[in-house]
Amino acid sequence: MAFVNLKDIRVSYDGKTDVLKNLRLSIEKGELVSLLGPSGCGKTTTLRVIAGLIQANEGRFVVDENDLTQVPVHKRNFGMVFQSYALFPHLTIKENVGFGLKLRKENKVTIEKKVRDMLEVTGLEDFADRYPKQLSGGQRQRVALARALIIEPKLLLLDEPLSNLDAKLRITMRMEIKRIQRSLGITTIFVTHDQEECFSISDKVAVMNKGVIEQFDTPEEIYNNPKTEFVARFIGFENFIGLKHEKDNLYVASNGTRFQTNRLDAGEKLKGTIRPDNISIKKNFPASDNILSGEILVRTFLGKSYQYEMATAVGNLIVNDESLTLYHSGEQVQLYLDPTKIILV
């Protein structure tokens, strides 16, 4: 049995509209799992159900074979880090980190040792006697993380903890979180809307949409094999072509263009999707399947490549091309869609 289990969780704030719809999620001990999706998809609600801040209308929540569905938040022994650091400005860093242990009335010697060890783990040993206002944003975020970890929680819950940091610091901090999580082996649930952040840090990712998990898998599998159109669009696929299955791995578009793929799907009608980088552009290709004629609408310079928006018989497509050949608006060209890169959703 998995270490964490959400079983058929349903949440409705108004009794009419479900924010979470019979949600199921299983997490193994020591994994870092991210909940990924746009605003309003239910990821933060899921985290709050896990934390005990929201009571689900239906379903069960089990950790280490213990049913915590009705257990109040203060008895769950989870560490939580939110967007705001929520540090006490009048306490030093070591006092902030040790606050949870003090509430538990642990003896002073034990608190001092645990705080010292945790400050070392999080690289804050030189800031123990400073106050939060004397630290940078990244340092304050580490203090919040240290305070959550020092109570030795069964679960670490992170709700968009890096959203208040600048881009460079976010990269540094996500690597720091991953390092600390790996070194302590703590089961962690991380909420984010940032795909790159999520994929770089996670063992597994749950992509959420309108209260359900559309795909739960490794970052690599989701990136290479999205299962639904929503997941594909969310992780950066821009080109979608309506297809009808003809036989084996042959599919036909609405204009009669034949597409060979390396994928098989039992569905009669579906969509094929391909990334802009996996489409080749030339004036003419030798006759074969997977070729579309099109007209260039817009050319955009991206630095190492040019991006073209193309009008074709199956709809507008986006193509990224790194060749030295330049094509101009209104020019007629052909596109070749790599059959090994076409995903069926």
C-alpha cells in the first residue's frame, strides 16, 4: 500500500459545484510529488485537504495506513510552507526555526541541538542570530523550510513556495529544496503552476484540470507522452490536427493527408499533436506521407531559430526552424511532420 492515499475525495464549497471530483492519488514514501495545473484547477484545495485545513465532503485520506480524514490539522504532524514566509519578525532566525519545538515543550538542550543541526542542513548556520528583515528572500524561504522540517513531519507540504522570488533565485531555491528533500528522505507534496519548476524537482507529477487528475506520471513520461489534449496544451504542445484512424499506425486528416505515426490508438477519431521543433520546413519534400503544404503568415526571430506561423489545410501550425534559409510572409512551402514525434491524444 502506498504511503499517502487520497481516496475518492470530493470537495464542494457551495454544495453545487465540485472543486474536487472523486480525486484519487497515491504517493510512495520518500517521493516528491507535484500538483501542476492552472489557477482554479483544484491543486491548492487538494493540498488543504491533505493539511486538514479543509474537510472533504466525501472520501478518505490515509497516511502510513492511518486514516486521518477526521484528524484536525494540529494533530497531523505535517510541515507546511506557503507563498508568504510567515516568519515572526521579532524573533531571531534560530528562534523562528525552533518555534514548533518550543510549542511541543521539548527541553532547551534538545531544541538548541535540533535547531543547530537544521540550520546547518539548510545552510543558515551563519544567520542564526539575525532577524528576518536582515535576510534576502531566498534566505527567508529557507528559514520557513527549516521551521517546517525541524518538527520531523510525516509529510512536507509546499504551496507555491517560490512564487515571490525572482527568476534566478527560484532556480537556486528549487535545487535547494530538492537537495534537502533527498537528503532527509521526506515525502513531499509541491503545488505549482510552473511546468519547468515542477518537472525539474519532481519524482511524479499530477496534472490537474477542473478538479480531476488528467495524468499522473513521471515528468519525462508526461513531457514525451501527454495522454489528453489538456495536458498536451498545458505542457507546451501548440499544433493539433484532427485525425481518423485508417489502419495500423496510419491516420488521415480532414483534407486527406495521410500521417504515419509510431503510436497506435484504439479510438476512431482523435487528435495528433506535435511540438514546433519537430516539424521540418522546405520549399519541396519528396512525395510521401506526413507532408503538408502551407503559406507563411508570420515569421518571428527567436535568437537561435525562427518561428513561423503557417496556414495549412488542417489549420494554422507553429514551426521552429534553425536552418539558415529564411522564408517570408506569403511564401508557399511544405512541412514534414516527424512520425516518431506525433502524439495521439
